[in-house]
Amino acid sequence: MTHEPSKDTPDVRTDPEAVTTAEEEPIETSTASELEIERKRNEELLNRIKYLQADFENYRKRVSRETEEVVKLASEALVVRLLPVLDDLDAALQHTDGEPAKGIRMVQENLLKALRAVGLEEIPAESQTFDPYLHDCIQQVSDPGREDGAVAEVVLKGYRLQDRILRPAQVTVVKNRGETHG
């Protein structure tokens, strides 16, 4: 029994196009679906790469900020340790005259210059109005010639580094009304 092709079905043995057409249809369908799958996979991989790049950039920025903060804190710790040296130089200048005072003043100016280069600033206190954020009142005095709340004397200079108060200025403050505490 030989199978004869019907008139509706092309004869694969005699018609080469029938073979090609019969084979291409499933290939085109499978290729299109494979392409779509690969396209989606590529999009997912591209999105993952973009997220990883963003994560890495955020990591790099965070490490940079943290490194800057560590350097800043190390600088601050060193400056805080040098403040008593400035105080000692101030005290030495108050009790020394002549040539030795010039030498002490030079050392003090060089130290202040180096500390100012890293951002150290003296907190103004002399003849200022008392500010509890910048000054530490260690004594109140009566002075009829001055207003209440005025800084009468700076006992110990205050300093700030950048925007941060390292040490408030220790001051005596005028208080004419009421009790004064000494």
C-alpha cells in the first residue's frame, strides 16, 4: 500500500518547496520565541548591571565620605590636644617681657598659623554679649558701667574647628541686678 498524497497536501518527494516550507514554519516559530526569551533575558541582565553599577557608585561615595570623616576626626583630636599648648603660650606671654617674649610670640604665631590652616578659629568673646552656645560662664560680676549679659573677662579662650565647637570660651559675665555668684 503506497500512500498517495492528496491534492491539498504538497508532495514532498516531487516538490522541493514543500519540504522547505514544511520545515521553515516550525523553525520560524521556535526562533521567534527563542529570540523573545533571549531579549527578555538580556533586558534582565542589563537591569541587574545597572543596579550593580548604582550600588557600586553609592558604595564608592559612602567610603569617600567615611574616609573624609575619619581624617576630620583625627585632625580634630590632634587640634584638641594642642589647645593646652596654646593656653600655656598665652600664659607665658602674660608673664614674660623683652626678648624671651618675642621668641614665645613667634612660636605661638607659627602654631596658630598651622592650626588655622586646618580650620581652627578663636571664638570671639571679649566685649561680646554672652552666648551660651559659644561661652561658658564661670563667674558673674557686678559692673555698673556695663550691660547685663556682657562678657567682662575672658578667662580661657574658646575655639572652633570648621563648624564644630571644640571648647567654649570660659568667661565672667556682668550681672548688675540680683545676686552675683563668684
